[in-house]
Amino acid sequence: MIFGFSGCGKSTLARRLGATLGVEPLHFDTIHWLPDWTESSDEYKIERVKKELEKDRWIIEGSYRRILWRERVDAADTVIFLDFNRFLCLYRVIKRRIMYAGKTRPDMGEGCVEKIDFEFLRWVFLDGRKKRKRKSYLELMERLKGMEGKNAYTFKNPRELERFVREIEGV
């Protein structure tokens, strides 16, 4: 289970781990966004996530706390929280917009051509990073660290994360 703030690299991490581990990741944005940026129903997302959780091995990336959050945490043997600073995330979101101009990202719902607007920038920089949300994420990770059978990792910067991924990749 991979979660974190917008622009921190959840999808990229899921793709890399998926390629290394031979597991096709489920990107929450691909089930949340229907063509032309139409939001799917919670029922649809719940159905898709339930199917994923029934598999022996899975990688699900995305926060979406109201969609089977507790079930995902409970079922995961490894939980990764990307806690990168807001300036880096904002930079990455703008860079992503430039890279995918006129295209749909591979981790986005079909027909959702990359865009950026003030509302999303505000989400990345402020609204999606409320202190109480971050605090609850950090508390969750602390609880998980003490649980048998759980691997809980919080990464504060890309360098830490890269070391972790390279170790898994055997590089």
C-alpha cells in the first residue's frame, strides 16, 4: 500500500515496484477518474479495490481514505507513506503537466488529458496537506511499525526512497 500527498511520486513508485515484483499496480486515479475528468462513484471504486484485495499479491497506490482505507491497511504486508515537502510536490506536478501536455498519464483514468488549474495547485500546496491529515498518517505509521507482519516505511525525501527501491531491485 502506497500513499502520500499529490505529486510525491506514488504512481512512479508503484510502477517500479510492480515491475520488480511482477505485480500490476492499481492506481487509484485510474478508477476515480472516468473519461473527461468525470468522477466515478464510491461504489465503483469499492468494487474495484475489493477485487484487488482478494489477490494474493497486490500494489495499490493512492490515499482516498474513504475507500476501504482500514481494509487496505489491514491487508497490506507493506505500507509506504511518501511524506515529501510541498515545494517538491508542487514542482513535480508542474513538471508532470509539461511532460504530459495534451496526453493522458499512464496512471490516470482514460481520456483525462493532463491539466492543471488553480484548484489543483491549491490542493497540492495547501488543502491536501492539512496538518491533522499528515499527523494522522504519521501516527498510523508509528502504530504499524510495532505490528508483527507489517513493514511500515515513511520516506521524507526522494534520496531515501531511491535507496529503498534500489535495494529491492537488487541494484
